[in-house]
Amino acid sequence: MTGEVFTAVGLPVVGVVLFAVGWWGRRQLDVLVGTLGSPDLLERRRQTMGRGALACMVGGAILLVGGVALGIVAIL
């Protein structure tokens, strides 16, 4: 039963948190990148951090949907 509870509750919660962190990171990208460095460095940093935030959002969405699906299957 403990594994079923983790699957039904834990994975979707982790997915929501990961998605929220990625969404927040994309909204705060200019603040997170900063202003120190050459324009090329700042653009590379912005692109890299943007891809990382997008990866967090995609991973969180996968965990959320997969966790809900596995939870439904485990409960049934």
C-alpha cells in the first residue's frame, strides 16, 4: 500500500513542483542571467538557462501525467 500511495500522491506532487520551478525560472530568466559579462556570454547563458527551465517544465509535466496514470492503475 505504501508504494501505491507514493505513486498516487508523491509523483504528481514532485511533477507539479518541478513544473513550477521551471515556469518560475523561465519568467525570471533575465534576473537569473544577470548583467555581468559580454553580450555573447549573456546570450549563451540565457539560452542555456532557458533550455534548463524548459527541461524542468517538460520533466515535471511527464511526472505529473505519468504519476496520475500510474496512481489510477495502482488503485484499480
